[in-house]
Amino acid sequence: MARYQGKLSGPLLDRIDLHIEVAALPADELLAAPPGEATAAVRARCAAARERALARQGVPNQALHGQAIDAHVRLDDAARPFLHTAATRLGWSARATHRALKVARTIADLAGSELTTTAHVAEAVQYRRALRSAA
């Protein structure tokens, strides 16, 4: 798997918003797991987040480009330097950084937050790290 992932180019990986590794669960753990959140509740939360984005900027977060990202992401004072440090340490391109910003804005919308905070950015950073670190 690592050899295959190593063949994927950086520009291609930059176009993928979420890089998440999902570990396999043993059957007994899977069958013993408590029930998760109801689909209707997740659907309602996602619809509300999408409506927030559409009301704020007229398009979903994933459709933001260039200066519109800066205008609508609304990072709080601590989130900007945190993102800058993470992007520098991880060697992200501008495209990868913008993708993480859009994911962070979506996380903030799901949480009902007006501002994109360090916690939202940190979660978005985690969603972009998995595939790179496995390669």
C-alpha cells in the first residue's frame, strides 16, 4: 500500500480534501459497538451546515476559491498562526492549505460556529495528514 501511495503525485493528492485511514475492527468489537448517531440527526446537522454556508457566501464551502476563501473562512486570531505553522511543517502547497481551510470552515459550520477556531483547523489538519504519513 505504501508503494502505491508513493506513486501518487503531490499535485494529485492536493486535490483530495480528506485523507483518512480507517483501521479494520475485529468482528467482535464491531458487533459489540453501541449504536451510533441516527442518520436523520446527521442529515439534519449536515443540511443546517450547508444552509449556513449558502447564507453566508452563496456557495458551498467546497466551491470557494482564492480571495473568497479568505473572506468567508473567518479564522480567529489563534487559528491563523496555527495553520501557518502546520502548513509549513507539513510542507503543504497553497492548494493543500486552501483545501484544509475549506474543510475547517465546514467543521465550524457543523459546530454552528461563526468563526473558524484553532480546534476546527486542527481537526482539518488531521484529516489531511493520514495518507501522506503512510506513504
